Amino acid sequence: MADGKRYSVQGSLGIPPRTRNIQIDYTALSYVVPQKVQFRYRLEGRDKDWQDPGTRRQAFYTDLRPGRYRFDVIASNNDGVWNTTGANLEFFIPPAFYQTMWFRMVLGVPAAGLIWLLYSIRLRQVTANIKARLGERLNERERIARELHDTLLQDFHAVILHFQAASRRLDKGDPTRDAFEQGLDYADEVLIQGRDRIHDLRSDTTMNSELSETLARYGNQLAQTWNISFSMNVTGRERKIDPIVRDEIYRIGREALLNAFKHSNSSEVETEISYDSAAIKMRILDNGSGIDPEVLQHGRAGHWGLSGMRERAQKIGATLSIWSRSTGGTELEFVLPVYRVSQKRSRWRRVNWNQRASNEGESQ
């Protein structure tokens, strides 16, 4: 019986779509003690194991999915001897139109398009929000640079001139004048460093070179200063990165390279930048003495290099991981998802910048 309607079990048994309740009656003959006949049944496609209804001669199923089914039933006599051959019944429940594959495909295509549209809208919102925040940071940096240049540096320069005029009134060879001269020399160095920092604040986003070229030049400069081997490897199709995002990546790489050359006591520093369909990745490795775990976690007192790199990565939506191996050496890994940068690509490149710098030096 299907939804209260009886069907013959002879021939091919077809049941209407959307059938909810199935009842199957069965029995077994016994001329001795019929009330002790036991049954077991199983519906292939629904039941994983044999069901044990005891002496009940009916099976009930509700909410069967569309498909083909086979109902098997076996029985035992009063002595517990089972007839393993049993009897079986096959039937088919056709799907309703909304349960067919073509109907799901018809609905699935616009649903997937709607999901992609919502994802694209959300992606644009997130990207616009990130660019707006980075733009605010750029404006704030330019304002700070102007304030420092127009107030602090100018006043500091006036103080230097005042002390220079005072020192000239002293006789040459006077210890006081020598002390003045030494102090003025140090003040000149501080003034130059201050102007360099202000220049960096205003000019970072005007870099014309690609990220790998800029980092390679800086790494080669450090290598000449510390006499340490340096290499830069680039793989993938280089992307045209938003200038503000590129500046943050460059600052992270610059700080990591400076730390590697200055503090690692290594003989080799290697940088890898890779561009793929998912992310921009940057790895900086050295074979030096490693970083103390306490310093790696909390930073060195009075120094903000590690915390500054982590803050820069967080603000542009990137992840930054730093490992220090017990056998020596430190590894930094920076990962930035591609949806946070421009999708425009340049030509295919795979370059070893260390080798390129060497070739240019030989040609010169």
C-alpha cells in the first residue's frame, strides 16, 4: 500500500511520485504453530541491516526518496530454523519534477550566480574599506611629515645655528669650543636622519620600481656593508600592487632584511617573492644564530621592529609568521591574499636578482 492505495505485486511495480507512506504486508505458512513464526526484513536502499519485527507481518516506511528499492523478507519456524531464501519485492518511486537533476541545475545556475554576485559586492566593499583606511594613513603620514619639517626640524636647525655662532666666539683650541664642535657634529647627523625619515614618509608611495627590484637593491646595499651573501628569487607573474599596500610590504621586508644583516651573525640571507593565483608570498631566511624565544614573542625592550612588522601586516590584511630554528637561523613568511591588491599582471618573470646585480657590476 502507498499512501492508502493498494498495488499488485505482480510485474513491475511503479509508485507515484511524492509518495510518503509505504506499507508492505507479508506472511509465511506453518501447519504446526503459526503464531511462533518469526520474520526479518530489509529494504535495500534504506535499511543498512536486517530488521527484526518478531511475529509482526507488516513493514512500514515513510518519506522514501525517489529511486529503486528491493524489499527482502525471511522467516523461521517454531524450531528457529530460518529460510534464508525468503521472498522479495522490487519497486520504483519516480522523482517529482522539482526532484529531478535538470530542475536542480536550472535553479543551481542562478543561485550560483547570485552567490558570486554577493561575494563580488562584499569583496569590493572590503577592498574599498581597506583602501580608504590606507588612504587615511597616507594623508596622516603626509600631515605629520609637513608638521615635522615646518616646525621641529626648522626649530632644531635654528638651535644648531645659534650654537654655531656661540662656538665661533671661542678661541680655537679651547676645550669648550671642541666640546661645542663635537655636539654640533652629532646634531648635524640627527638633523640628516630626521630629514631622511621625513623624506621616507612622503616618498614611499611614489616608488617607480617593482617591489622585488626595490628590495633587491636594498638587500645588495646591506650585503656590501656587512659582507654577507644575499640572493633574491622571484617566481610567478608579478602584480601591479596598490602603492600603499606595496609600501607596507616593502617596509616589512626592509625591516626584516636589516634585522637579518645586523643581528643574525649569518653568512647568507635569502629572499623569495612568489606570485600565484591565491596570494603574494614573501620569505626571508638566514643561517645565523636565531632569535631568543622571549624576544621573538615580546620584542626587545626599547625596540619596535618586530611589533611594527606585525602591525603593518595586520593593517593590510596579511599574515606574518616568524620562526627561529634551534639549529640556527630565522625564517619570516609574509602572505597577502590576492583580492587585497590589484589584479593587473605584468610579464612572466623568474629572476635571481643577486645574479643580475653581479652581471651589471661586471658590465660596468
